[in-house]
Amino acid sequence: MNFKLFYVLTKSPNKMKKLVLIFCLSTLLSVAQNANIEFVNATYSYGTMPSNIVESDLQTAYIQWKNAFVDSNCSNDRARVKFDDPNFTVSEGIAYGMLLSAYANDQELFDGLWKYYQSHENSNGVMNWKIEGCDTVNGQNGATDAELDAAIALIVAGNRFGNSGSINYHQDAKDLIAIMKQHEIEAGSYVLKPGDAWGGSNNTNPSYFAPGYFRVYGEFTNDVAFWNNVTTKTYQILNANLSVNNAVDCLVSDWCKADGSYSDIVSWAYNSGKSFYYDAARTPWRIATDYLWYGQSEASDYLNKCVSFVNREGGLSNIKAGYNQDGTSIHNFQDPVYTGSFASSMLISNDQNVVNSAYTTTKNLTSTQYFATTLRVIYMFTLSGNFFNPVNNVLGNDEIDYASNNHFLYPNPTSNKLYLKNFEVGTSLKIFTLNGKEVLNFKVKSNDNYPVDISKLAVGTYFIRGKNVKLRFIKK
């Protein structure tokens, strides 16, 4: 590399100038594309947060993932996430990308991914699970985990980007949740189906179980009873799977029936779905989300089993890629898919050193593979408080936009002054950061163009709250 640069510099100075120019333009483009990335670093309502989080770690991990796996060259401003074979994209990857871009405040990428999802919907309204390139369906019908993640991402997006633009994220979230309820939950049993076209009590995937999400859906759509039933069934199946198969600690199988026994229709899966393998590996993270957001005892019971298993193995650094349910390892190497998931479960610990180590281990273990690289960033977001509850923990479940109840604020975004219009004189208002920290409070002294000095606030997204008031603005 050094020799080639020296040769270009001495023999072809004009060419060197071109290369430098290309490099600079590429760098500027990358900076522009990622200028709005913003992390919240919220403190969860439950669990212990790492105290050694470095925000630049998150930005680096996100941008590296984006540069390696995002293809923004599809028509109509669509973007896709490349699979291990970069010629293909799976719906799971699109939904992971939506989660990451929503939580990272990357609206341009989020919109491109959601448009790609929508351009490949089947007759039920869910994305066909595998696409070749930008346009060719290669695998038909949906995979439920994609819908689960996409719905949460849409709720987050509506809170971060507002719903008054070309995409009403919250309405799209409600529509998608209704589709899941109709097509991806087995009627009468509340069993989560693995797709819109198959499965149910005869076959389900524990790694798709996202009880924290289900609680959010219930609150967000005012359908708490239904989604609580799905949550209850989730834990019943998890516990039955561990019990029926004499599993060690938290090692659920990739696939099973609703009674916890092994499914007989997934012979194509590794070990016919009987192992804690690349599907089941995500389960500790899924359940950790429920605990961090809601602190439920069912979640803590499962996570404590995960902590027990990590201790049994001698720590996160000894977690291997895959286990049989009896605890014997399948491979002898580490993989972020497993390590980061177990690291998420460690947030239940009261030992700060253990939690800090979980973050460091996740940060330091990298991969070049699509699945591992993507999940590693999601796990880092989770560990750092950037996978917060979009309806309860931080933002509330009301629609938040730039105007409400005839109250207006402008300009938005703004850097120094924010002007309020149509507020009653004497109204008490407070300004909060995205993670709920109060940074300013005041009373309105004029109902027309009342100025608020926000020059001392850090760059980021904020909310003004008061009686019957909930407005969003961006300090640039």
C-alpha cells in the first residue's frame, strides 16, 4: 500500500490529485449522510446500565455496519440490507436496519428501507421474506420476526421524525400490528406463528418471542388484553420448552411446538431445530428487552437462568457459538450473535463490573458476517440505553408532532430561538430531552410568537410538555 502511494505521488502527480479529490469527496459524502445520527443513552427503568459507554463506539459500529451492508441504489429512493450473499436481501435484515436507523435518528436510511419493505409486500401486507437485488422475489410470504421489529421501528420513527411528512410512521405501525394480529398470531391460541402462511401450535420459533414488543403493541393500539395474552403464551412456551427437554438453564431450542416439545416439520433446520443455535441465540436479548422496559418477573426469571449459564461457562468470553439443550457446545469459536445476546441478559446483574464487562466484550468481539455484524450493533444499542421503550419509558404513547391542539412552534429545526404561537398566557411548560431529562421550564408570557431561548441546549431532539401540550422540536 505505501509503495503504491509513493509510486503514484512521484510518477503520476495528476493522478494522485484525482485520488485525493475522490477520497475527500467520498469522506464529505459519508459525513453528510451521517450528519443527523444522534444517540440518546437513556437509562432504563429496570436493570443496571454500563458506566463505561463511549458514544463514539456506537457511531463507529453503526456507520461500519451501514457502509458494509446497506445498498442505497434501488429505484424510488429505496434501500436494502445485503445478506451474506450480497445479491440477496431478507425481510429480517430490512427490519433490523429499520430498528438501527430509527434509534440512530437516520431518517433517510429508515425511509429507504421502509419503502423497500412496502415494495415487496404480499397479499397479506407483509414483506416476502427473500428478495434478489432490488426487485425480484426469491422467497415468498413473511417471516414474523421482520414484522415484529419493523413495527417497533415505525413507532420509534414516528416519535423521532414526526408523522406529518410523506410517511405517517405511526399509522403504518398500527396497520402493520393489525396485520400481524390477523395473520401471524394463531387464532384462539395466541401462539405466535413464524410466518403469515405457516406454523402455530404445531411449530413456532422461540427466538421470535418479543414480550416487551407485545406490551408496547397493546398500549400503542389500545389492545392491551389481546397482546397480554400473546405475552402470557410466549412465556408458557419458553418455560415448557426448557422443562420438557430438560434444558440447561436458559437454552431453548430453535423451533418447538406450543407444548414445548420438538417440532416435526422443520427437518431442514440445524439438528431439526432441537438446539440452541443461530435462531435461539437471540432469545436472551429478546427477553432482556421485556425486562429493561417493563421489569416483569417472567423476564427476570429467564434472564437469571441466562446469567447462571454464563457463570457456568466461566464468563462471556467463554460463550461459544451454539449449544445443545444439555449444555454441550456445538462449535469452539465465539460469535457476536451469542455473546452479545447473553451480554444483554447481564444487565439484570447488580454488579457494575459485570455489566461494564458485558458492554466491553460486546464492543470488542466483531465479525464480517451480515447476521453477526448487524446483531452486534443492535446489542450495543441495547446495552447503552439506545433501545428504549418507545411508548412508556421515554416518549409516552400519544402522537407527538410539530403542532397539537392549535399550538405551534417554529422554526423547526432551530439553533437559537424557538417561537410559540397560540399558547395561553401563564401556561407552564417544560422542555425534556429524548430520554426524559428536564432541561428547561418556563411560563408563557404572550400568546403570539413567544420567544424561548434554546441557544444553550445541546444539539438534539427535545419535547415541550404541559397541560394538553406535547410538541417535538430539533435543536441544530
